[in-house]
Amino acid sequence: MTVPERLAALRKLMREKNIDVYVVPTADFHQSEYVGEHFKARKFITNFSGSAGTAVITLNDAKLWTDGRYFIQAAKQLEGTTVTLMKMFEPGVPSVNEYLEEILQAGQTLSFDGRVVSVGEGDEYAEIAKKKGAKVDYQEDLIDEIWTDRPPLSEEPAFFLEEKYTGESTASKLARIRKEMEEAGCDAHIVSTLDDTCWTLNIRGNDIEFFPLVLSYAIIKKDSFELYIDERKLDDNLKALLKKEGVNLHPYNAIYEDVKQLPAGTTVMVDKSKLNYAIFNNIPASVHVVNKRNPAILMKALKNPVEIENIRKAQIKDSIAHLRFMKWLKENVGKIRITELSASEKLDEFRKEMGNFIRDSFEPISSFGPHSAIVHYCSSPETDVEFKEGTLYLSDTGAGFYEGSTDITRTFALGEIPQNMKDDFTLVAISNLQLGSAKFLQGCSGLTLDILARKPFWDRDMNFNHGTGHGVGYLLNIHEGPAGFRYKYRAGEVEEIQEGMIITDEPGLYIEGSHGIRLENELLARKGVKNEYGQFLYFEAITLVPFDLDAINPDMMSEENKKLLNDYHAKVYEVIAPHLNDDEKAFLKKYTRAI
């Protein structure tokens, strides 16, 4: 079926069930950022394949909200679908909630599948409906009724991540979580976020696209851990390990009924921003609810010494692979056929050679020329293009090694490029280096520090339309809260930067129809001097790949900026050169030379 045909089928169903407005978010039952094929309902009904967006379908209209990363992509994918693109955070564009409040009429019904909507979102929808004299129906998965060939839920096996990688046992993690439960006066803690459960139990899987997570729910009690999972994913050894930690196994979907059976007087901890609306509404009225951030969120963001040592190894592996990829690219462009897809495959080849490679840590962005101006472009056989000299190529990819996950973006000059591209590249490099060199007092958040990255842009009346950086999980979500760099306040995203956090530094510049540039390093927050003024922190760049000097305009750089680049390149050479052969060393020396 085409999108218009799917919309027609959905509206027919809506009329039969007396539903006037239907909301389709980008989510699974666990509020995951990326979802498995079974959960791509929004893509099914709109054709938009980006990782973030919400569709609102009425009986005579359809709209799709997404953010600045996807404006260009969404505009192309929505052509001919009758779905209207709503550019989030742009002047004059209402939010989803503002639009719902505008169109919803008294006596109408607003519906959504409560399993794929967070408590916070569901409460907001319910409040809007109440204000307008309308009703809410959160028990309808209408997409499932018209998606006749919907992919089944994943049945991939789970695996145990040894303590030599995690640095902490499950028993220790549970003790820390239960301490926070006790301090909050809670008897139980309901968890539906996959990364929190996987981190706590030191397990990983293959149920979410790119992220090594396992579909599961949990209820953590004072003396037991109730795990809701498809048992077929667990071998006997893993079952025995979990049993040793006091883990009791239950069918995946049994949590919805089990929550209804919580004893009267129980005090339960939930994170409304992370729990789905259906589970929350199954909690009996006789149960006291404490809304508190999942304790595991901050715990897993603060990497322990073992994790940091492993992540450094993963970064060195990935940096070596990238250096070899850069060399291959520079020496072969214009001589052999290279395309977006074949370049991405070649990078994976180099990564696999490094050992302990599991898979990409997110959907690769391999974008040539004009495609690189699409912030989250994803190449396909239909859009794949051959590389030509005279422009830029952007590669934003990540690797999942047992030693940790990586996320790196480099933009390469293919042959000689025009001066305007060099100037744009240099601006992005200056931005990256200025943030990466920050020294700051304890207590600062990403809101405080983001200005360091944006000032070079703002000084020129320019900007980039995405966050500057995000936390990175250890074989979990590649976008991991709670810390990050951004200049706009969003609830729940202001977090003090602490020692052990790993956050990306990835400014960019995108010229539609021409080229795009993004340069991304991962930064490790470390403690510096402590004196009468307080505890200072600084960042260490742990991504060690040259910024392409073929695209740098030194005349744009201050002496301080040149020193930052030269110092970074000196470190790259010092750490990476010992792992290379003579030919590779010579290439690295050329691209880390002082300017």
C-alpha cells in the first residue's frame, strides 16, 4: 500500500472506533531512541524513516513533526504522501501539544497506543483532552490492525558482559540502586528502559536496531529482581547467572497484569519520563507512587575506571581503523569506483580487522557532496552516489566493540576543494577545538559550555541546527543522558558535568544543495586543579583521528586555535603511530604536521 492508502485504511478504522485524532510517535514499549523493525509504526504511516518524529492523524489531515536534523530528509520522504511536515522549534510552528489543543473539540476522542507513549507525554495528552472536554483512549494499536505484514518481535539471543568489561558486578549495582530506593522510601522500582535494565544486569542482546539491548521490563524489589523477558533469549548459563543475583523470570508481557497486583500500601518508584503510559495506568490507586529519575541513569553515565580503560582501547582501535580508511580514501578517490555505501562498508572492514568488533553502534551516515548537507542522511541503493573529486565527504559512524562504543564524525576533502569549503571546514574545526579545550568549575552543565562551540558561528551570524554533543553509553544507547551540550533549555536535560562522563563534541555547518561539515570527538570529563576557587574540570579528547589538513585554511585561525589543533594532532601521532606500519606512519605524519 502507498502512504495515502494506509492513511485511508487508518481513517476508516478511526471512524469505526469513534476516534477523531490518533498520535503515532517514534518509540517502542521502552521509550528507546532507535527501535526494531516491529515498532516502526510512524515510518509505516508517513514514509519518514528518521529516528525522531511524531505523526498526528485526523479524519481529514496528517502531520509529521521532526527536528532540524531531519528537515531536508523529511521533506523529500513526505513528497506525495499528503503528510505535512511540521518543523519543530521553528518560528510560527506549533508544537504537537499546541496543535492538539487547537484542533481537539468537545466530545471527541484522542487516541494512542499507551505502550509507546511515556507517562509524561500521556499525562499531557490527557490534560489537553480534559481541557477541551474530550476523551482519551490509550488502548488502541490501530497501526497493527492495518499493517498486515508487520515484522515480528525480535527473538535474538542475549549475552552476558563480563566484569572485565563492565568494571562492576550486578550485585554491586543493585545494592546502589536499592540504597536510593530506600532513601526515597520505596519498596519497588518499575523499570522499562532497556539500557537501564541491561546495565544493571550486565547483559546485552540484539533486539534494537544497532544498539545491543534486550527487550525486557523489570520490577526491582528489596530482595528480588523480577525480569520480564522472552526466556528463549537466555541460555542455561545466563539463566544460572541471573538466578544467582536473585532474578526471577516472567513472560515479557506479563508485567502489565503483574503491576495490577502490587499490594495496597506499596510505595513504588517510577520515572515518568521513561515509563510507558499503559504500565503506569495499571498501577492500582492503593499504591503510592514516587516519581524519581531512574537511579541507573546517572550511575551508568559516570564511567568507572575499568570502563574508561576499555573505552580508551576501543577508541584507539577505531582511530586506527579511521586512519587506514582516510588513507585508503585519499589514495583511491578518482582512481577506483567508490560510493557512499561502498565507503561505509570499507570502514567496517577496517574496524573488523581490529578484533572484538560486534557491529555498528548506530545507523551509519555516509554522505557525499550535497547529501552531506542533510544532517542525518542515510544512504540507500536508491540514493547511493559515486565519489568525485572537488568536494567533501562526511562520515558519521560508530563501532560497538566489547571494549565499548564509539561515535566519530570526520569530513574529508576529496581532491582539491573550493576556498569556501575550506573556510567552512575551518570554522567547524575552530568550534570543535574551542569546546574541547574547556576548563571549567564543577557545577557547570552543557548549557553553560555550549557557547564555546557556538561563539565562532554566532560571531558570523551563523548557527547549526542540532545539539553540540551527547553522552555515550558503554555498549548501550549511543545517545545517553543525562549530560550533553546544547544552548536551548529542555526539561530534564540540564545536568552537572562530572568526572567520568563521556560526551561528544560535534558542531557542524550545512549548506543545502552544496556540502556539509561535521567534526566529532568524544570528550572524557576529568578532574583538574582544586584550589580556593573550587574544583576545576577539563576535557580530554579520546577520539584520535586527524582533522583533514587538506580542508584547513590556517589564515582563519588565531595562534591559539592553531596551537589547539597542533597539540591535538601531536597527541594523535604519539598514540596512534606505534600501531601503524611505515607507510601508514608516513601518511599520519603528513596529516598531523604542525600548521
